[in-house]
Amino acid sequence: MGDVAIVTGGANGIGRSVCLRFAAAGIALGIVDMDRDGAEGVKREVLARGGNAEVYSIDVTGAGQVKEVVQDFFRRHGRVDILANIAGGTVYLKPVEELTWTEWKKDLDMNIKGTFLFCREVAPLMINQGRGRIVNTASNYGATGCALRTPYSSAKAAIVGFSKSLALELAPYGVLVNVIAPGPTDTPRVLQKSTPEARKRWAEVIPLGRTAQPEEIAEGVYFLVSLESAYMTGQTLHVNGGLVMP
């Protein structure tokens, strides 16, 4: 019997690529995303390739909704082997003096609250199983900071600290917690918002000379849930073409 995984933010971009990579490895999926149409589209892709997936269209910042998803997924499969928290993104792009507390909190909630809530729900299940893999998502900006993205950068840095602490809590139970930190990536959302000039500027400062494809980030996530990373926990894997070398 193959592993089963919950993937948040699985409807598009990096999350979609993670779902397809997991499915290719025989991992059954719970695809979580507010974008139901997008998530259903990914489910169809998974099924067409012989995989197994369910869709949960929720707001990952809603504690009750998160609990219901994890409980339903556990009832269906009897366990939760993998949690990949991919959901997140920049909400507000503005100077700190123009940010309201409501805006600041919304940005943090979108990136770290859902991560916390899903980890909180799956942790006891994984402890009882005596095994599990959790991958949380940070960013190059969590390491370097970014002007006009103070709440986003703060949330991504917090995810690293949270994941290290959780790794220490869960290590005695055989549960591994690691972080994927993507750099600039050609997701549909990024391509829609960025100009060719902006992408050219990124390429000029990235040592490998180009931005990432979502599939390349997904390979990093898959590595962190595979047997090849069985002796890694509390680590941050930077996949950014050499842009950040901590």
C-alpha cells in the first residue's frame, strides 16, 4: 500500500506540480485549495495518470475546516503519512508605514496560520503511527528579507523557526519536519503578474541564469518525503539556482 498525503495549495503552481509528482510515486492525495475548479482539474490530471485523489475546497486559515479535512482524510485512509503545506503567497506589496494591522495579519495568516493549523491536526496522528513527513514552505525572502514584503518575509522566516521547533518535538516519534524554500519560480500567477523585463532581471542575478520551473521545486519537496531524506529533520532546502546560499 502506498503512502497518502495532504497537499495544501494544490490547485496550481508549485502545489499542482507537487501533487503530480506525488501521484507519479503512487502517493494518494488530498488536494486542499480554495480554488475548487483548479483543484478538481488537478484531480482529473491525477486520475488520468492512474492516481488517486480527493479535493477539499476550504480556507486553510479556518481551524474548524482544517480539522474536518484532516479527520475526513484519516477516516478514508486510516493514516496520514505526508503533509505538504504549499499554500501561501504575498497579499500586500507596500511600504511598512502604509500597512494596517489588519493587512499585516492577513498576510501572516495566509502563510503561517494554515501551516500551523494543519501541523497541529496531523501531529497526533503521526505520533500514533510512529512515522510521518511534514514539509512546510518558506522562501528565499525568509532568509534575505524583501523590501515591500515585510509581512510575507516575516511569515516565511517564522515558518523556518516553527518547523525547527516542531522537528525537535516530533523527532522522538519518527516524524520528520523539513522546509522547502523556493526562489523565483515561473508559476502561472507569477508569469501573469511579471513582465519579461522583470524576469530578465531575475535571470541576471541568479547564478544558474534563469528562474525555476514549478516541477523543479516539486522535486525538492518529493526528496524531503522520500526515503533518501530519512536522516534529515529540521532542515531548510533552498531551491533557487544559487540565488541564496545560507
